[in-house]
Amino acid sequence: MARGFSKLTRPGMRALAAGGAITEHGITFRRDLAGDGVFSVNVMVDRQRIHRVIGRESDGVTRQQAEDFIARARTDARRERLELPDGRKTALGFEEAAKLYVERLGEEGGKNIAAKERQLRQHLTPFFRAKPLAQIETFDIERYKKARSAAGAAPATVNRELAVLSHLLNKAVEWRWIKAKAAKINRFKEENARIVYLTDDQCAALLDAAAQDQNENVHAFVMVGLHTSMRHSEILAIRREDVDLGRRVIWIPKAKAGAREQPITRELVDYLENRIRMLPPGTDWLFPSPASAKGHVHTIRKAFARSVARAGMDAEEITPHTLRHTAVTHLVQAGVDLPTVQRISGHKTLAMVARYAHQNGAHIQAAMDRLQGRMTQPDTENVVDLSAKRAT
């Protein structure tokens, strides 16, 4: 049975002065300063608040269209309830889905779970909260991007968060939590930003600062990072049994681009030999943590930031991933060919490694100097005297 309106009637709307508003049954009619009327709705449907501007009176929008919108929203909600997976009485909200997603990834042996959990907890969940997973649309994604940009997040940062959101939605379809992903996720276009890396002096300063930190793990973390180019999570997940000092390699079973052997330097061999000797008997991990569910340290960001600040550098600019950038950059600048660098760093493609061949790097100028030397100082031993040949 249709609801009766006592306030939101044609006479009431016609008599409304500019700037005034009438609200009844979740529908608001507002008269703007130009005299035009605007209809909007603000109702609760399945414990979710829906607030939409329906349109202007001058465009032919009427109260009936606002009523129809509310009716459709409630019909859609009922249909979704009927199509829920067995055992569920309400639609799966984002906050609950995020927790289940992290748990299930752990059971499946997913990658970068700690980073995904952090991005969900710090940014995605506070924004989407209890919004049903099946109702997240492209409009919601664009609102999220706008909000994060307004908060000062860089495009690359937002893109990593969107990648987690996309993966969650894809997994939700795979696990039959929802029938389909309704949102199209358009990521920001990223500029080719300058790669931040440490100089030799900065590397030495950071190692000295890390050795002074209260966290005994941070110095070892910096050593491994600078001498291997391994990622943050890969370093902390090193098992004692995966370190082969004789062959000078570390086995990484869950690397981003697939399982691989990580070559290490002679200096790191000596360092790890001493560290492993100092570990308690029966310790499985190079960075053990009895308080962790996994048995090893899962992040070292706070101690690393303290060490960076102690070394006189910007902790906002220098992150744990900077160690990887530094190792790869120094390999390239030392003249190591890109396929070999790729073998050491574990990058998926040569194009990713080529980004480290900085156009303003000193190694580029040194290469041009070598070219100039070959042009201006030819090898006289192999020069043929053509005039002498013609004379004979």
C-alpha cells in the first residue's frame, strides 16, 4: 500500500520559499536560491544508508520518481538476499570480507599477505566499512581514489591499494561469495618517477645507524638487503635451511616472480655464517620472532625508519624497499649487463630492470668516455697501410 504524504504535496512544494526544504518518508524536496526544486532520497535499506540526488524539477523530475527509486532499491536488496550463498542471511559486508580474505589467503599460501592486510586495515576497510561486497561499483572506486588523493596519497600508493581491492573482489567471485564483480577499477596513470637509491657513503651511514638500534634485527636486514636486492618480505621470511653458504645462494620459495635462488656476496656469506652461529639451537628462521604466528618477524619498518633518521636521512623517502633499488642500481652502474642483473634481482622482465639505467648516472658518462676513447685512439697495430699496398 502506497504511503500517504501530508507535507510533501504539490501545494506544499509550490508554496516552498527559496532555500527551504520539506522531508517526508525519506524523500526531500529542496527549493534552491534560483527557484528550482531538487528531489533527493535518504533511506536505510538492509542496514545500508542510501543517499542520492534524484534530479531537478526543471528537468521533469517528480516525487513519483523518487518513490520509484526507493522501491527499486528495496526490491534489489530483497533479490540479493534470496541469492545469498547457503547459510547467509545478510549480504557479506566489506569489513567482514576483508578479514575472511586475509584468513583464506593464509590458508592458501598467498603472497604479500602482511602488506595486503595493512592496506585493508589502514585505508580500504575504513572507507568501505560494511558496504555489501556485491554493491561496490565503479562510482565507489572513483570516490575512494578522490578521497585518497585528497589525503595526499601518491598515485602509485593508491594503485597498490586498488590492486588489493581488485584481488579481493576477484577472489570473492572465485570463492562464490558474490556472483560477479560489479566495479571496473581504473588505476591512476603513473609517471616514471625518479628511483631513490643510496650512495656508498649513505649505505655505510645506514649500516652504522642500524647497528646502534635497539632492534638487533635491523642491522642484519640492511646487510641482506644491500647485498642481495631481495624484497622486504623475502628477507624476513628466510629460513635457516634455505641459506647455502657454500654455494653462496639463498633459496626463495615464494618470490614474487616465482621460486628462485638468490646469489649473495662473499661479505654477506661471512656475515650470515656468524649470525647463524649465534641463533638459538632449533631456530628455523633467520629473523625469528616467538610472538609471531608465523614464527618470524613480518615487518621491520619502525626500526628501519629510526635507523634512517639516525643516519641523517629522510625516513619518508628512504623505505625498506630502497635497499632493493640501491642494490640493483649499483649493479647497473658497475657495468653488469641487464640480463645478469635480472637474474640477481628476480625481476619479471628486462624492461623493469632497464628503469635502473638512470640517464643521468655516472656510469652513462663513463660509457660515453670509453666510446670517445675508441674513436680518438685507434688500434695502430691493426691498421692496414693501404698506400703501401698500392705501391707494391
